[in-house]
Amino acid sequence: MDSNPDYTSYQRAERTNDVMIVSSFALWAMLIGFVPVAALRLLGA
């Protein structure tokens, strides 16, 4: 493992970016799954 501070901050930024991408995907997946169910319940079907 390199002890270069710039490389360490790069790794942290890359990890944060990965977490944000996965979180965004999960959020959209929940919305796509939840919106039709909520619409059907609101319409009384």
C-alpha cells in the first residue's frame, strides 16, 4: 500500500463515488418498484 496522501485521498474519493453510485441505483430501484404500487393503492384497484 502506498503512503502517498494524494493516493489515499484518491482511494477515499473513489470509494465514496462507488457508494454514491450504488445508493443512487438502489434509490431508483425502490422508486420504480414503489410508485406503481402506491398508484394502484391510491386508485383503489
